[in-house]
Amino acid sequence: MMVIDYVKIVALTLCLWAGISLNSQAQTPEIDSLERRALNIEDDTNAVIILNRLTWKLRDINLNKALRYGKRSLAITQKLQYQRKYSEILSFLGIIYRNMGDYGSAFEYYHRALKMAEKNNQIIQQAYAHNNIGEIFKFQKRYDEAEKHMKNAIKMFLKINNKRGEAYGYLRLGEALQDQQKYAEALEAFFTTKKIRESMPNKPSIDVPLNRIGVVYSQQAKYKEALDYLNQALEINVKENNLRAISGMQNDIAQVYLMQNKYMKAIEYAKKGLTGATPINAKPIMQKSTQVLNEAFAGLQNYPRAYQYQKQYRALTQQLLNEENARRIQALQSNYQVEKKQAELDLKSKENELLKKEKAENQLRQELVYALLGGLGLTLILILVLIRNNRQKQKTNSLLQTKNQEIAVKNEQLTESEHKERTQAQKLQAANNHLQEAQEQLTNALEKEQKSREELQNAHEALKNTQSQMIQSEKMAALGQLIAGIAHEINTPLGAIRSSIESVSSALRDTLFKFPQLTQELSSEEFDIFMELLESSFAQTTVLSLKEKKVLRRALSDKLKEAGIEDVRKASDVMVHLRAHENYEKFLVLLKHSQSSLILNTANKLSNILRGTQNIELATQKAHKIIFALKSYAHRNPEEAKVEGNVKDGIETVLTLYHNHLKQGIHLEREYDTEIPNIWCYPDELNQVWTNLLHNALQAMDFKGDLTISIHTKQQKLWVGIADSGTGIPEDIIGKIFDPFFTTKPAGEGSGLGLDIVRKIVQKHGGDIEVESTLNVGTTFMVWLPLASTFETQEVIS
């Protein structure tokens, strides 16, 4: 069954290689037809539909063509104000920029699509825009915002019963959960995507959920299941000739082989992924290909090729995750929130103005009613007065004049009140203008502050990168100083292995020819005694000096002579070599045998074979220890995240690398606590600290003297002391040794950065470093590291 599976994989690989090599620019008949129609088409709504379809079909085949058709469709859509397709083409352009790795432009188009969909009340386009925006936040590792947008998208798709969109939403949500290493939740989301698509009538492709499931299994070290799902997904995309997806999935398969240390298979698939992604300018896929190739060639110790791909990987990473993209995304997000808030304020202001206007109109109506009622009452009184007493006309006229005067006074008061209200309104307008000016000044100040913060952040990032490069350079410089000693340490066990192999080979060849003759010469009882002689020899592990062997042979020769053994010299020599001299009486029957020479020679050869294999095993263990220490020292954590590590293991790794220097004239004392707890740290950077301090100590003693290394737990901290018996540090310079570029070594022998880097690394861990020194007595460096650190310590900005 395994052979059949292997043949299927090989056949599929050959098909993929041929397909990508011969048809890297292949297109479907539908795309060819759409391109012919797009050549001579008028700028109308039909053109928008054709160009949108063409843009979508080319999104994974030819990104440059897709972008050109998409921009043309957007221009026609804006010209015609074709609202129904406006949000759709903006989303398509965002997806193309996403595939190119330009996340800033992608985020801009997704936000424009969301605003246009909200304006036109297009729920399906709103859902797709939320899902796409969530993916960009996922790339920026802003997972809370990513999940918020993705879950909003799923709710919208469920509301309108859009199964295709719902599956798409669960797919993106699973990717965000996978990035956070929430593998169980991620698998649940991917299997939900697969189940939804399989239940749909038109049966859309399930290649993507199959691929994502395979990747999660690989991250859980379930390599067989991972390759099964990844190959199913790859086979589907080969049938559909989806070049971008093929390249991405080949990278995922290469990553699985890399995780199993199958470097040649990893290189094979990663090269195919890079070959397929380069013509379509799919930078994220190219980035992943170069990363796998770098690690695979490094695993094969082909460091020139590894360095070549590492440079390509760094260049692509810089393009994809540059600070400009992050700033553009943050600025667009802020602008969107500000515009939304401003729209709410404008709406509220208009509502307040309408309420004020309505209130004023009501008040005016009330005053008119009162005035009308007053006028009617006055007229009625005048009529009654005229009817009752015509003779009181004069008196009534006088009263009427008085009333008219009162009305005039009220009119003047009303005019004066209106003037005061108009003046108050002007003052309010002036205050409003002043407030707007203050708001503009505040906005300008905030923009300047934001710009200063960004410049400070850029300077901080540049400083961090420079510091990291300095640490790595110092680390490699120290490794270069050690390399000759390490080579000698490795050559010593290799020489022992070679010598032992030659001895074992010679003895084994001779024994194989003579052992059948020996079995024929010996009786069953004699053969049992012979095997007891061998077992006695194999059980002995003590090493005798030449002087001890000589004394034992002389004493045994006398005893063998008394026992009547003929060739006493040879017999005593072999018996001492086999460590059988103490119980020689058991084996006299073999020594007196007619074939005693054959018996002794065979026993001696078999003993030599056993000791040779023991020597090979010891030499192999020593070489493995040196290589493991060298690999641990040279390792660099790419994630820039703290891990749980043991300080003792790191110090022992460095001591292993310095073994050739230590054994010359150094007396090493270890003073370790019985229980040394693990701490959260950057192990490779701490190894640089121990390397610098140990190297300085050895140089101070001229590689001859007493070196004491102590590890203790004190006051909830881990205390590491490195003491030497060197010449000490003068008082006038001991306060300067941690300053950058300060050195007492001759020009060209020291950069003056070693102790400065040591202090920065210790401070980065939230610890401290001290030094005590006495002239002509020695120096002690003391490093304090926190034990109960469960969070990332704030990095020091120097």
C-alpha cells in the first residue's frame, strides 16, 4: 500500500512540474473569450460586468493583467456612477493587492468597498468587505480586530442565507485561530467550511479547507495526515490549473518535509512553489518558498545556498511588512472612525437645529393667537361701549388713544427684544467660529504629535535592528575564535574512531575465517569454558598501565610453568590482556589444548573487537556532544519571543565549546544549586552573555588559572557568578568597562562593544550586572535575572 501511495505521489509531482513548466501562463477558454470581448467594448454597464468577471478569473493566474482590467472597470464604474457594481470591483482590487503582498493598498480598497456597500445597503458586499478587512488585521497580528470583522461577516451571511459567503467567513476565521495556535478551534472552523461547501448544490471546490486542515495537522506533528490532506488539495488545483494555489500548496508540502528533516524533498517542493509564484508576482508565496529553501539548505549544511535564499527571504519580508503599510492601514482606520463620528455629529446638529426652529415657530404661533384674541376682545369692548352710551364717545376715544400708546410701547419693547436676540446670535456665531479655529489648531497639533511618534517609533525599530545585528556579529566573532579548538576537539574522537575501525576490521576478518575451525576442535564442555573466558573479558572495564601488566604477566608466568603450560610467555600475555589472570585455573584445560594457540588468538581478537566498538561509541558520544553544543550556540530564535529556558544548560553549552581552551591550564570549579529553576528568556542572547564573560575571564588569566562558575537562587532572583584569578581591573577604568567602544586591548583586537552588549541583554531580561575586582587577585562578574517573570520585559532604549 505504501509503495502504491509513493508511486501516486511521484506521478502527481511529475505532472505538477510539467504543468507549471509548460503552462505557467495558461488560461481557460472562458478567460480567452472574455479578453476578446473586452478589446472592442463600449464604456457601459455591460463593460463593467465583463471586466469584473475577467478581473476575478485572473486573480490567481496573472495578477498584473487582473489589476489592469480591474482599474479599467473602476474608471468606467465611477464615470457611470454604476452603484450596483461599485463595491464589488473595489473588493476585487483589494484582493489582487492582497495577493501581491501590498497590504496597505488592499486595506484601502477594502475600506472603500465597505463604505460604498453601506451607502447602497448591499449586505453581501458589506459581509465580504468585513471578512477581507479581518484578514488584513490577521496579517498585522491584530487578532481581536480580525476576529471581530470575521464574525460580523459570518452573521451577515447567515442573515441572508448565503452559504458560499458563510463558508468563506469560517475559512478566514480558522486562519486567524491557526495563527494564534488555537489548533482545535481552527480545525473546527476548517471542517465547517468543508461541510458547508460539500452541502451546496453547485459543489464548489474544497481545496482550500483541505489545505488548511493539512497545515494544522503539520503544526501538530501529525505528518501522515498532513500530507494526505495537502496532496488532495494539490490534486484538485492541478485539475483546475490554479497556478497561485498550486505554488502555495507546494510550499505547505515542503514545510511538512522540512519539519521531518527530509531536506531534499523539502527543497524539491519549495523550488516548484517559487517557480510557480514568481511569474505571477505572488510575493507572500515567494517569501514562504525562500524561507523553506533557506532552512533546508542550512539543514544540509550547504550554507552558501542557504544564505542566498535567506537574502531573498529578507527582501520579500521587508516589502510585505514595511512600516509604511502599517501606517497607511492605521491612518485609514482612524479616518474611517473620524468620518463616521463626524457624520453622527452632523446628524445630531441638524436634529437640534430642526427642534429649535420648530420651537420658535410654535412660540410665534402662540403669540399670534394671543394677539388675535386680545384684538378681538378689545374690538368687542369698543362695540359694547359705543352701543351703551354714545355720549361717552369722547371718553372712550381718549381711552382708545391710551391703549394705542400702550401698544406702541409694547411694539418698541418687542423690537428692542428682537435686536437683543440678533446681537446674541451674532455673539454665538463668533464663539462658534473661534471654537472651529481652536479645533483646527488642536487637529494640527495632534497630527504633529502623531508624526513625531511615528519618527520615534522608526528610530526605535532601527535601533533594535542595529542592536540585534551587533549581538549576532559579536556572537559569530566569538564562534570564529573558538573554531580552531572545536575542530581539534572533533578531530580527536574522529581519529579514535578511525583507529578502532581499522583494528576491529582486521580482527573481525581474521576471526571469521578461524572461528568455524575453533568450534570443530573444541568439545561442547570446552566451548562453554571458552565462552566463559570471553564473558569474563567482556565484563572487565578497568584500564591497566604497562607497568601493572608487566608485573601481572611475570606472576602468572611462574604459575603457568608449574601447571605445565608450554608457551608460557604467550599464554600469560593473552590471559592478562583478557583480564583472566586471577581465575586462570578455570581455563587451564584450554591452555593445555592441542589448539591452544588458535584458542588464545581467537579470544584475543574477539576481545579487541569488543573494546574497539566501545572506543567508537565513546568517541561518537563526545563528537555528538560538541556538535550539539555548537548547534545550540549558533541557533537564533526568529520569533523574537521569550521561551522557557535553563541557564545551567546554556553555560554548559558554552563550556563545551571552550573545552579545548579549558583543558590546557584552567582549573574549573562549578558551584551550582541542586535545583536550578527555568526562567523566561531569550536563550541564544544569554549564551552571548556567558560567552563574552567567559572569554574575558580566560583572557584576563592568559588561559592559565582558576575559573569559578556559580549559580544560586537568591531573593526571588537567579544569581550567576563568573570569577577568575587574573590580573584584575584598575579602579580608574572599572567604571568605564560597560561604555560602548571602550576597550583596553590593542587596536584591531577588540571592538569595545562586548560588555555594552552584555549589559543591554541582561537589562532586556529585566536583570542587572555587577562587577567586583581586586588587582593581582581577580575579577568577579555577577548577573541577576528575575525568576517569576511571566510577561515580556520592556526592552531598553539606549
